[in-house]
Amino acid sequence: MREKKVQFLLAILVAVPLAGRAQAPNLESVLSQMDASSAKFRTCQADFTADLFTQVVQEHEIQKGTTAFRRVNGAMEMATQIQTDDGQPSERYLLYRDGQLYFYQPALKQETIMSAGANRGEWDSMLATGFGASGQSLAAGWDVKFEGMETVGGVQAARLDLVPRQANIRNNVSHLTIWVDLARDLSLKQVMYQPSGDTRTVTYSNVRYNLALPASLFTLKVAPGTQVQRR
């Protein structure tokens, strides 16, 4: 009887640390966490710094600004203000909603409007990548590789390398690396690689998650006399 009790105690002592040991994340568990967090995603607002590297001239252009995303009736909208361009004041605005991309340059009194048309699904997918996209939708549009967990801005994030499945997207984006805060399903950093060797590295800070955002934030106030071009 005593020997059986000892064996029973040994079994408990061995089993407890095994049961308490956290399972190492893998691609399946990461995508599953994104699925769960995506359902809770409503809005995100953040500051950003973008480093645009041009391979042929070996030059970097630094941009800073603010960006905001919100989900409306299942569709994603984005509003971005670029406040500086390589240290020179140059406000520019980007707005995406209802399959239309608006690019407004107040200093030039010029607004360019681009329509996604038949490619709206791809545009919406690109926009939501790293901001509210479910793991399931991410895997549908990209070949996804999980490259481990890394700390970005003091937050543990899943590093994912994405290769677009659509050939027309691969013409412009060879692959995209994102660092995703799985609890909130949003990117803390993104690096876009183009076939030319150019890259665009964006880091996000001062992230405000699921706060009420004014509707005016997603409306462009265009000055009278602005020239409008449509593409």
C-alpha cells in the first residue's frame, strides 16, 4: 500500500509541471488567436514613423503622422495624416472608404481619387492586414509563415512573414513582414518588400484601441479651388 501511495505522489509531482507548462505558440495557435481578437476589433488610432528606402539611389525618406482604422458594417476604413516629409512640413491626407482611396495635398491644392473597382476585395484585404484581419482571412490571401515571438515597443508580438497569393499583388509586393499584438489583433510594425528592392518600414506607437472615433476623422475637408483627378 505504501509503495502505491509513493507511486501516486510521484505521478502527481511529474504531471503538475507538465500541466502548467505554457504551450509554445505555432502558426495554427497564432491564427486562432487572431480569429478571436478580430471579432473584438472596432477601431484603432496610432502615431507612426515610416522609413521609405529606395534601392536604386540608396536613399531613405522618413515620414511621420497619425493613422486611424475603424470597422463599419464589416468593412474597414482608414484615415491617415502625413505630418512631415524628411523633416520638412508637408501635410498630406489619405482616406480609404467604400472602395475609394483619396489622396489630398493641401499645399498643392490637389486631390487624387482612385477607385478599387473590381479589385476592391484585394484592396480591403491589404488594408485590414494587421488591423483587425482574422487569421482565417489572412491565410486565405497570403502564404503565412510564423517566425516566432518578438518584443516591439514593450509588447510581445507574433512575427509573421506574408507572401501574397495573387499574382497582381506580387507584382508590387514580394512579401510583407508584420509584428502582430495578438491580444488586440493589430500591427505594431510592418515591413513591405517590393520586387525592385525598395522597402517601406512602419512602426506604430501611442496606440489607442477600440475607442470611439469621431465620424469627422474619416471625412476629408477639401479647400475650395482644389483640383480633383480621378484614376
